[in-house]
Amino acid sequence: DSFVSVYSADNPNLLFDMNGFEVRIRPLHANDKGLGAADSSAVQSAAVTYKDGVWNLQNETTKEMTAQAHLRVESDAVQAFDNRIRQILMSSGATTFTKIANKWNTALIGLMTYYREAVLNTQELLDLLVKNENKIQTRIKIGLNSKMPSRFPPVVFYCPKELGGLGMLSMGHVLIPQSDLRYSKQTEMGVTHFRSGLSHDEDQLIPNLFRYLQPWESEFVDSQRVWAEYAL
């Protein structure tokens, strides 16, 4: 179960899978051959992408950025997560709803804290997360022998246990119903528990778990800074 990645002028990418990550390393000087200095820098700046899930690799001594690593979650890891959710659903015979929601939370936190920004670049996994979140909710609905939407507003699943919900975490983009928003207008406090960047203009999206996690790249930067201070 291995493959060879041939690096050449026509294919300036190095592909490999490691520990559940699918990595594509692209050197920044790949397209520079036969170009002048100005053209070379223009091509290089065009090739650079700055977004979540793309790590900047730099030369340790000169600190020059030499390549970029594009991250995804490999298909085996996506399948493993799907199988874990299927196992939760199959083994939840007469389990309480709280336990099912807790198992979902544990699986989701385990996936997101390990892969972090790589999840955002893996469309199949994002689709699977939404699908499995719905499956877990359907399993809870079946336990009550009803799937009528009016009986199961999002607040039932996502509200904290202290306020009577199941405390489910979300990675799908779940909208808060307009009818529920009238309660937020009855208080002078406004919405207090949304962190910036978690919701759109009308505060209508349920907070996404990824927004509470720092990307790996910034973790590495923090780690380097702390160790540099420690070495002084």
C-alpha cells in the first residue's frame, strides 16, 4: 500500500501520506528556470498561497521560505472516522441520549484536535461530518419515536446540559431558527457567549468547533517562541 511520487519540472510537487495526513509539498523555486530575477520573484509570489491548511516551510538557518506544504486528511482516516460513528450508532441500543451525544463529542474533538486545519481542505470529510451529525440526531429522534422537526429544534441538541440540552458539539453550519432569536432580543445583555468570528451578521450560526482550536502552524510558531525564550 505505497506509491511513488516523481518530482520533475513538469510535476513540481512531492506527494506523500503520513500519520493520517495527505501532504503535497510544492517548492517555491519550481517554476523559476530560465526566468530573470524580476520574472522569477513575480512567479514565486503568484505561487504562494496564504490560507488555513497550507504550512510555510522555511530554511532553519536563513529563515527563507523555500516551500509550502498543502495538507488534507487522507481517505483512510476519513473512513476510520466514519466507521467510529457507525460503531457508536450500532452499539447505542438502549443507551441514554446524553451518552450518545457525549460519544459524538468525544469522536469529534478527537478528530478536530488532531487534524485541525487539514479538515478544512478535505471536502469529503466536511460533508461526512454534516451527514454523521444528522445521523446522531436521527438516532436520538428514533429513541423518542418521532422525527417531527417542530419537536426537535436545534436548541434541544446544542444547548448546554445546564440549560436542558444535550450539549452536542457541531461541525456542520447549523442555523439558529429565526423564531428562537426573539429570546435574545428580550435581554439587554445581547449575545455574550459567541467569540468573534464565530457567527455571521445576525449571530445566526451555531458556533463551529474549529473556531475554538488554534491551527497547528500557529502552535508551532508559539512553541518556537517559547523555546527561544527558554534558551536565553
